[in-house]
Amino acid sequence: MDKTTGGTNGGAASVNRALIFDSYKFVRHLTNRGFTEEQASALAEAWVEDRVNLLNSNLVTDERLAATEARLNGRIGNLEERINARIANLKSELIIWMVGTMLAMTGVFAALSSLPKG
């Protein structure tokens, strides 16, 4: 059981607990170990600012998502064009081979039918 939400542990509850920062407790901890309150407050503020910047730099925004989607759609479109061109090329090669084989078979049958029977 998750103590903070009363639900099962995991998912959003784990993330929420990871984001909680008790700056008063942090400052008190540092002052108990010899930092001045001003130094401890400055460290707490810097730490919170750093965490917020880190979170903001890793968030997926609508703009980032749209840019990534556009880039991927462009790459997929390029791949589709290349695949379609390759398929068309293979179809042409297959038709050439089939026509060549049919002509060769016709020549073989013509030669066989011109042989004397008997």
C-alpha cells in the first residue's frame, strides 16, 4: 500500500513522492550540521531551482511532440517512397524475366516441334 495515497505503490504516486521536497527540513538539517541559515536557504533554493530546470528540460511539450511527430512522419514518408520505388523496379525486372523466359520457352517448343517425328 502506498502511504501517501492509500493506493497501491507505483505510477504517479511514486513520481509525486520523488518530486516532494521539504525545504524546511533540508534547511534545518544543514543548520544542525554547521551551515548558517542563509547558506542552508541558498542551497535549498539552488537545489529546487536545479530540479525544476531538470524537470522542465525533460518534459514533453505539445510543441516538442508535434516536431517529433512531423520529423518521424517525414522519415516514414521518405521510406514509403523508397520502398514503392524499389517495388516498382522489382516488378519491372520480374516482367522482363518472365517475357524472356516465355520467349525462350517458345523457341524451345518451336525447335522441338520442327524435329522429325519418329
